[in-house]
Amino acid sequence: MGKKDKQNAAESTPEKNTAQQPTADEAAKTAETAKADETAEKSAEPETFTVTREQMEKMEGLAKSLADEQDKYLRLAAEYDNYRKRTAKEKESLYADAKIDTIKALLGVYDNLERGLAQYGDEESPHRKGLEMVFNQFKESLKKLGVETMDAAGKPFDPEKHNAVMHVEDENYGENTVVEVLQQGFTLGDKVLRFAIVKVAN
């Protein structure tokens, strides 16, 4: 082997050793990874604590106090919900009662307009036409409020809706049949505002 070859061999040997040894950064990273794994293993293990009897009693007392407060909160929430529903129902009831009382007070106007038209009979006059227009407008207003007149004439007598003040014998009508309406009856939904005063046959 020549002198040059020996030198080349000597120079190439340290390069091989350097390539096999890890650098300082790699060594530091490996150490950090190992430390992180160790920390993870420690944190995975359940921690245990030692408490005194006094501390245990205090914790139990706090847990009981929390349960009591939660129970109070749930009761209060339920009471408030019931109060809200009850108040809404009362408001609806008050509105319905006020509406019924107002409409009942206006039914006398209906009767007077009806009587006024009956005085004219079939007569054609400007006064009758004017009164008829007012009466029709009044009936439309009642209808918009949900008020309906009872269609009693020719129908069977119903004590839930009719008030019989006269009784006649008439072969042209069936038993307990309304032959004449003396005063109109009114309903609001399923409620009777005023009973119809009627004449009943047989």
C-alpha cells in the first residue's frame, strides 16, 4: 500500500465513525421524548389522596348542601312554571268574562232594532231602509266577535238553549216543537249568552 492510500484510509475512517454517532440535537430530542413518555405514564396512574375525618365530614356536608340547593332550585322553577301557566289562564278567563259581559249589555240594542223594524212591516220607506242598514251592521259586528243567533223556530225544544214561556196545541207541529221565537237567543262558541224565549207546541 502506498503512502497516499494510507492517508486516504486514515481520513475516511473518522468520517464513518462520525456518521454512526448521533448528533447533540438528536440526543436531546431522544431525552425529551423519554421524559415525556415517563410523565405520561405517571399521569395515567390514578392519584390517591389522604384526607382526615374532619375533611371528609366537611366534604359530605358540602355535597348535602349542594343537593339541597339544587332541590330548592328545581322546586322554585316548577312553582314559577305553574304560576306562569295559571296567570295566563286567568288572563284568558278575565278577557272572556269581560267580553261576555260587554256583549250581553249590547243585546238590548239588538232587541230594540229588531222591534223598530217590525213596526214598519213590509213598508218601503227611507226610515225603514236606514234602520235596516244599522241593524245589519250591528249584526255583522256581533258576528265578528263570534256571536251567533240561535235558529230555534221549527226545531225541537232544548232546555239547554230555550226558555219556554208559552205552550200551545197545534196539529201542524210535532211534539215539543218551537213554533215561535219571542226573544232571540245568542251563543258565543259553546257558551249560551242568552236563552231564547220561545213558544212551544204540543
